[in-house]
Amino acid sequence: MIRATGLLLTLIVSASVPEIGMSAVDVPSLAEASGRYSISNSSNIAFTVDQVGGGGIKGHFVKFSGSFNLKAGDLSHAMVDFDLKPESVNTGQDRVDNFLRCTAVFDSGHFDTISFRSQHVDQTGPDSARVTGVLTAKGHSDAETFDVKLTSWNGRMIGFSVTGRIFRSHYSMDVGTPIFSNVVQFDMLIVGQRS
């Protein structure tokens, strides 16, 4: 998800991420935050699939990696590369995890990586952006868009909340519809450490 990129020319960040010990500070320019960042394993890649009548599936991915590059003065060409390992899915229920790994959903035995490669970034506010790119999963690729909001910055580490909605049917993972929603809602905290 997630070349979660930068945000902009004169930012005052009012949020903080206490779990990783960073407090918000003024970010006077995109140039100050520019550079390459590695995605930290303190990030949280969470998802939800709703179910008719309530319940649904909630979980997160344990194994992922990636980087993003915030280009000074050129937000539109900021880049995000992100990979996650679908076999690392964790819903807290072994039965559900094993089903999600099977051929009907992730088919993680044949497709061990889900990837996102950004193509364009549009500023949507003083501390927010929309990242568009290509998501590849289970041998299928499609254009996807994620909304990004800057949440923390300390000169060395930067944090973003990232949200997006993915249609499972675009990736041949729509088993169980319509009882289970065709939409996967992602709610992620992406933490980047300057390389």
C-alpha cells in the first residue's frame, strides 16, 4: 500500500504515534522530509472483510517489506514499493488463517508475495495525499488507490496512516461472496526509517 509520501510545503503535524515514541513536529518543507525510507517492522498492516449479519474477518500481516522515496519539490513522482507475504496472515484463528492461505483465497503456496508499486501521487491536503499504483496478487494486477495522511515526523522517522478499499474479485479471491463482502478494507500505519 504505500509509497506513502510526503506532505507538503508547510506542514504542521498535530498527531503523534505514541507506540513508537515519536512526537509530532513542524515540517517546514517537503525538502526537509525528502529522501529514501525503509518501511519499519513496527508498521501495522491491518484489514477487515465484512460479513452479512455482522462478524466478518479482521486480521493483519506479520511479514512485509518495502521502501518509499520522497522527492524534494516533486511530490507527484514520489515512489512507493511494498511487498507482503500472504502466508503471514494472522486473524487470531488458525482455521481462518489456513483457509485464507489456501488456493481459494491467497494461494500462498504458489503466490508468495503481494506487491504494490506506485505510479503517481496527488496532494489532497496540507498533510495528506492519494497514492495510485499497481497491486499484484495471485497472478493478477490492477490499479489501486490509497489515501495517506502524515501522522508523525521526527527528522529520522516518519509515519503515515494509509487506508484503501480493494475488490477481492479483481484478484480471483472472491470466494464466499455475497455472505462475505467483496471489499477488503485496509487500515494501515506505515512507519518509515530514513535510509
